Amino acid sequence: VFYKMKEIIDSIKDDVLDECAAVGSSAGSSYSSVSEVPFLVTKMDVGNTDANNNVIQDYGASIWDYKTQYLRPRITIKPFVKSGTYTVYVKLYKNGTLSTGSNSPAGYSYSNTITVSGGASQVFYLSGWGSSTPGNWSIGDYRFEVWYGNYCIGSKSFKVI
């Protein structure tokens, strides 16, 4: 149990350090300060869904390679604004390599639009990334990152087993 807990703590530490290194790196950003970011991601879970967003493996549960179709992040945000519509950009890494497709925005896997309403925490389901063919994602280390205006506002590392 001790070694399993140590592995989890080490994983979380790496996530925090990665986020801290990324937040505030505004190269090429039209934003002059991180204070212009409308919200931060306070929690992120990943689920495995089909093309119709039906859950195959629940958010936060183990994801088995032979069942994988669309890896889909669920994010909880803490808004700094009362309302507005914002485009966030998503990066999905597998074993450190960015996953992209023919329609991916430059430097990202895909984008999503989020409409914030009110100042309380809110939950959003971002688009899934993958294929309708089971077994689309192989065993490995993965990480989702959510970006706004060239600021990393949240990330989640997970494994496909």
C-alpha cells in the first residue's frame, strides 16, 4: 500500500510542477497577464466514451486499452467572471507525444467552446478524442491539458492499462 500511495503522490507532484511551469508562459499570447484568464480548471477526470458520449468506462475509473474509443475529459472550473463564452484549446499527449489530426488547431489536439454562467464552480464535458473502433488507444501514459490564451489552466495525467 505504501508504494502505491507513493506512486500516486509522485504523479500528483509532477502534475502540479508541470502546470506551474506552464502557467504564465505567454509566448505569443495576446493576453498581457494571467489575471485575464476567465477561469481555472480545479478538477479534471477522464472517461472512455463511445461516439454518442455514452460512458464505456466511468470518469476517474481505470481505462482498459481493449475498450478504448474516445478519451473524454470532464472538467470542473472556478470562474473569475460572471458569464461569457470562451474557446479553450486541448492537448492530448500519449507517452509525451502530442496527438493531432487533420483538423487540429496548430499546436493542439482540438478546441471546445465553454459558456460560463454565474460565479460558482461549474462542470463541463469536453469533446472526446479517438475513434469508434474499440481498442483505439494502446497501453501508455497520457495527459490532457486545457489551454486558454496560451496559458495552461489545467492538466490531468492518467494511464491506459
